[in-house]
Amino acid sequence: MSRAWLNGWTLFTLLIAALVSIPVMVVVSNVFVPTGEIWNHLAATVLPRYIANSFWLILGVGTGVLIIGVGTAWLVTMCRFPGRRAMEWALLVPMAVPAYVIAYTYTGLFEFAGPVQTALREASGWTRQDYWFPEIRSLGGAITMMTLVFYPYVYLLSRAAFLEQSVCVLEVSRTLGCGPWRSFFTVALPLARPGIVAGLTLALMETLNDFGTVQYFAVDTFTTGIYRTWLGMGEAAAAAQLAAVLLLFIFALVLLERWSRGGARFHHTSVRYRPLPRHRLRGLRATLALTACLLPIFLGFLLPGGALLTWTVASAGEMIDARFARLVLNSFTLAATAAVLAVAIAVLMAYGLRLRATKAMMLAARVASMGYAVPGTVIAVGVLLPFAWMDNAVDAWMRTTFGVSTGLLLTGTIAAVIFAYLVRFLAISFNTVEASLAKVTNSMDDAARSLGHGPASMLARVHMPMIRGSLLTAGLLVFVEVMKELPATLIIRPFNFDTLAIRVYELAVDERLIESSGPALAIVLVGIIPVILLSMAITRSRPGHGKG
């Protein structure tokens, strides 16, 4: 391999890292742009409310996802009770439901004019003043909705961590007199802490990124504030400054996750991985364990999914039409394009890093994969500002030079939307591809070189066939994330270009909840596929599983 070729891979990775970092750099640079009295007005009126609501969301959702995610992961991994095998994958299913979809569905079910309260009044003869019912459109309601759909992040990584634990360590704790509960708190939980904290961090990032739920529930957060300041007040610089404050929350979460690990290291000293000893639960304990697993599944998927299916059947004649087909086509086009580009870029970056893992390459790869930690509203602001400037500059030059107007080449097409998706979701594809390439032994590369294959031929004929399953998984994960994505699409999309997520949001805002069920159900059904794949992957993740 020539040094020049290696430099080409390095330059490509550095270029991708530079492009992906543009939105964040733009947002940060606008911190120092004078905004007159607008920022002072925001700081004196709404900023304290944004901070307070964001803090309570983080605290409430964090507590909820930890209790549900860690508790259910321990039950299905370390206990034996009727229905456990079904619970292993079913507990991941709520991940397929976007937070804004479950918020709209629960509102339709439990609002004053909804079927639940209507049936309650008809059965009891009460009026509105005769009973109290929890207000679904509130901060507490938002915390509940997000907890029901974000706990799988903690469950996923906690279960993977529990599956990787050594039997010998657990047996030593039992010989020292530790019962199941004490063994859980003193041995299993500390060993799984890195995975638990990583899952919690992901859930909280999604919480801060949410727009549809908090907007619909009238809970003022940074995402709603950025949207209103940009589109309502027309103050791009002030919106960027709000986005910069939100970035501080995100970076604080990342630093907290790193700090929680400290200098501690968690290792298994045993190389023997026998099947985990599961505690057999009987009678009341088995019933309680099954109920604890069924409850989040029922509330997070079965109840809203059943409501969506019922409403879709009722409104199919009016809503499933040519416009619905166009929404599906638009969503599929965006998701497929973003998925193919994300996987292609991830392959080139991960392969370049495999060939020459210099510090510059590794830093560039980390920068390129940081977008998932950045909320969609922040990325939208960071993309629109430079893209609008480029559109205006090109249009002005074409007018001056050739007397022709180019219009909005970037912000008026899906180019800006696709770029925002790549910034946001490149981390998903890159991490998946990098992990898969790491499993290909270096002796394969040496053998291919001895047979005269260059780097490009080696990638096409050796590595790509070996990691094609991971490539499909990476593309599918990006596809589904794009299908669900709302805030960036809502802000950047071209005029008269709607997706399923946008249509669900618009109908819900107009209080046409039943009519929004068709597009919402389509998003949920697409999201179930990667959930099943993830469940199968973590089941096989324990060393020694499926020998032979």
C-alpha cells in the first residue's frame, strides 16, 4: 500500500469530520453574535422556564428508565419464570414507538372528551366537577410518555451487560453468603454500571432532543424555544444561542457519563462462560415478575398500538389515499437515501481507520460520530444558517455574472435535510460497521495482500462479504431513525414536502388525533423490524452462546 493512498483515506476521514462538525461550530460561533434586546428578553422571561422544565424532565425520565430498564433486564436475565423468553424481546418493542406518537395516542384516549373519561362519566353519572383525573398534557405526562418509550435504551445495554457476566463471579458471591438481592446490588450491578450509565445517557439525550411531545403538551423546553424563536420571531442568532445553551446540557451528560466511570475498570478474570444460573421463581414471585415485565410492554406498546390500529381501521377510507401514498414515498426516499449514504461513508471511514489508526484518524472518527449526541433542533439551526448563506451567495454571483437566478439550491431541496440526517445518525452506522470490522482478524488482510489484492480490492472482495449482515443492520437502523425523526425535518424540509412524521404532527396539532393514526401506525410498524434484530443480537451476545 502506498503512503499517498493512505493519505487519501486520511484526508477523506478528516473531510467528513469537518463537514459533520459544521452545524455545531455554527451554533457555537453564534453565541457571540449581538442580538439586541431579544436575548435579554428571552433570558428574563422564558429561559428560566426552559432550564427548569429540562431539569425536571431529565430527573423524572432518568429515574423512570433506570427503575424499569435495570429491573426488567435483571429479571429476564437472571430469573426463570413463565413467559420469560417472550419478555426478552417484547420489552424492546416500545422502542419502535416514537415519543410524540405515544403522546398523541394517550391524549386521544385519556383527554376529557376521550373514550376513557367519557365511559367513566356515563357509568357513574358524574360531571366534570365531580371527579379528578390526571392531566395528560403536563410535565408529569411528558415524563411518563418518554419513560415508556426510552426505558428500552437502559434495558438493552443493561441486559447485554448482565449476559456478559461470569458465572464464577456470581458463584463466589453466593459462597460468601450473598442471597440473590445482595448479589445483585454488590456484584452484578457494579459490574454492569458502565452499560447502565451508557443506556441512561442515551435515554436522557433523547429526552432533551424530543420536540413533538413537549410541544403538544405545552411544556416549554429548549427544543420548543428554538423552534419558536427561529420560525415565530425570525431571530436566527437568538435561536442559535438557545441551541448553544442546550448543547451545554448535552455535553454535561456526556461528561457525567465519563466521570461516572472515573478511573475504575471492570474486568472478568474467568474465561469460562457457562450458562447463567437463573433463580427459579414460583407462585406469587413469578406472578409479580411477569407483571413487572408486562406492565411497561402494555403501557408502552400494546395499549397505544391497539388504539392506533382501531383508529386507522375507522379512518382508513378517508385517510389512506393518494396523499398518504405520497407521504410514504417521501419518507421512504429520505430514509433510504440517508441510510445508503450513511453506510457508505461509515464503511470508508471505518476501513480507513482499520488501515491506518493514527491519532488524527481516530480523532476525526470520534468527531464525525458525535452528531447523535446533538439534538435535531440544534443540527437544524446549524445546517440552515450556512446553507442559506451559500444559497444567497451562489444566487447573487449567478445574477451578477450570468443574469440568472439559481434560487434555493440547498435549502429549497432535500439536500439540506439529508445532510442533517447524516450529521445526526452517522454515529449509528459508523459504530455498527466499526464493531463488525474489528471482528475480522488481521490475518485475513495479510492473506489478501499476499495474493496481490490492494486495499480497494481487499475491501470489496474480503471485508464487504464478511460484514454484509452488519451493513444491513446499520442501514436499517438509520432508515428507521430517519422515519421517526421530527424536529430537524420540521424545520429544514422544503415547502410542500411532508413526511409521515410531519403529517402526524400537523394532524395532532389540529386535534385530529384519530386521523393521525394511519401515518403514526406506519412509523411504528417500520420500527418493529430493528427491534427484533436487536433482541436477537443481544441474546447471542454472551460468550459461548450457540457453540458449534
